[in-house]
Amino acid sequence: MSITFLALIAAGAVLRALLAKALSHQYGLTLVVPPVITGGLLLLAALPSWLSPLSFTLPLSITLGALLPDIFLRSAQR
């Protein structure tokens, strides 16, 4: 289970990196997610489906992998 979790984290991080590179190359934009939205998305991904107020279909590992750059860069800037 931990290998699958880590592989999905890596997949989320790679998808995020590719999206950021494409946005930067095509439009000159930088992809940044605010800390409040990052926390909300992680909370929605961590909640069980019967307790979640919204339908959030991404697993926690992919969500965590996609938001890792925002989590680490925000904590390093403080």
C-alpha cells in the first residue's frame, strides 16, 4: 500500500510540474495555489466520502503530490 501511495504522490507531482511548465511556456504564467485553498483541498481529499460535503474524486495521494510544491515553498518563504 505504501508503494502505491508513494507512486501516486509522484504521479501528482509530475502532473503538476508538467502543467506548470506548459503554462509558463505557453502563456508566461506561474502556477501558485494559495495556502487556504491548499488546506481546503487536502481536507476534502482526506475526508471519507460519507462525511464530505462535496464530491471530491481525487485520492489524497494525488492531491498531496500536486500540492507539495505549494506546501514546501510556502513554508520555506516564511
